[in-house]
Amino acid sequence: MGKTKNLKELMANNGTYVILIAMCVLITIVRPAFISVDNIMSVLNAATVYGCMALGMTYVIISGGIDLAAGAEVAFAGVLGASFGQTATAAAGKVFPGLPELPFIVPVFITLAAGFLIGAFNGFLISTFNTPPFIVTLGMTTVLRGATLLITGGQPVSNLTNGYVVLGQNLFGVVPSVVLVFLVLIVVDSVLLRRTVFGKSVYAIGTNERAAAVSGVKVPSRKIIIYAFSGLMCSVAGLIVAARANAIHPGAAVGYELIAIASCIIGGASPSGGTGSIRTTVVGALIISVLRNGLTLLKIESSWQTIAVGLVIVFACALDVRRNSSN
């Protein structure tokens, strides 16, 4: 009886870690190549895009919201920035033919600013007009996908400057630069959520919005910042997408918002708000990345991999409902 209780407590407090470790052990037993340095770096590299999205999504979900436009924000911000980051020799497929080759800082700034402003606009609509986040962000998804196609004419933006090339390379020939960017963001976002007044207000809004407002939290402005921050993390993901391939397609990151949401929920964030952490969200993203990598090593078709990820999302949501009902 005592052992059963201890096991339940272990799973309740550290379930995501146990699942991740168990998956790694099982896959290693079946495919020892899983623990090679190259493959581990591949797992981390694959997790960076939806991992960055999930960092921002964590704030949104903890506050009791949702951002279904995250994938479209990645594509729009990434494409817009890359349009200003093409080389002078990319005349044939250049989005802005008369534009000279610009310093890398320019497309980086445009990418980050685009994501931030789009997120802030979402937050403004949600907080000012009291519109459900689901409706606002779903509508914004269509707007951004259309705008991305309008900018590019449906063609990929390629032939990017050396700055993108460097960002997409491995440091010392081993560690992808984008993985280091992801690690830095994990630390910064974790400190911001756990150690600042802003982070505490995010939890307060998700737990009880009325009580938060009564206690002095400026809920409308906080929501704008929360969604702006989510948009900023999506724009970083857009930079990573462009850097890894030295190009970005207008259809990039389709469905990635669901993977980001799943990472948060698997990590223990509740769609009803008030709970979650950056640490466990990262573990959730790694679980999805390890699952996909393991299925690839087992030579499972990509269509079945998508089904497997979908089942994981459903399972995670069912666990969240069960956890909330028991509480």
C-alpha cells in the first residue's frame, strides 16, 4: 500500500521526467545508435523550433489563454525577415529586387519585431474587446497565412546572407548554434516566469482573473505583454527555421502550434490556466522530439509518426482532465 502511494507521488511530481527517461532507455535498448552524439544533437536540434514556440505558449496557457496563430506567426515573421536578408546575387528569386544586401541585424530585428507586434495585437483584441483567445488567434492564423503567401507569391525565400548560414551551423562541428540559442531562452524565460512580478501576475491571471484584477494586477496590459512575448518566441522560431535550411517556405510550421501546445500540456500546464513551468514544458518538447526520433530510427513512416504524436496529445489532455477532476 505504501509502495503504491509512493509510486503515485513519484509520477505526480516527476511523471514527465520518468516518461522521458523511460523512452530514452527503451529506444536505446532497441536502437543503440540513439545515444550517439550526432543523434542526441539531432533530437535537440529538432526540438528547437516548436520548443521556442512552447516557451511563449507556456505563458499564454498559464494565463488561461491559447495561441492558435503561433505556427502562422513563425512563417510570417520568418518570411518577412528573410525577405530583407537575401544576398545581392539572389536576383531571380528576390522578394524585393531593388533591395541591397543588408547587415544581418536588420532581418533579425524585422523578424523579432514582426512576431512581437503581431502577438501584441492579438493580446490587444483579446483584452480590449473581451474576445475569446480561440477566436482571435484562429482568425489571425488565416490572415497571416494569406499575408505570407502575398509577400512571397507562394515561393520559398532563399539565398540568405551569411548571418543565417552561421546561425544554422554547428559550433565546433558538434553543437548546433540554434540549440545554444534555445538553451539561453530556456534560462531567461524560466527566470522571468518564476522570479519576477510579471511572472507571478501570469499565474495570478490564470488562477483567478477577477481576483488578480482586485489585487492590483493590470490584467489587460498584462495580457497584451503575454501574447506579445509568445509572438516574440515564435519569431525566434522563424529565424531558426530560415537559418537551418538557408531558406524558408511560406507554408512553414503548419500544425506546429499544436505541437507547442502539446509540449506544454505534457509538461503539466493546464488549459484552464494557473499551472505550468518552463522546465516541464521543455521536457514535454523533448518527449515529442525523442518520440519522433525513435520512430524514425525504427523506420516507422512519417504518417504513423504524426498519428503517434496526436495520440500523445489526446493522452496528455485526458490526464489533465483527470488531474483537475481529482483536485
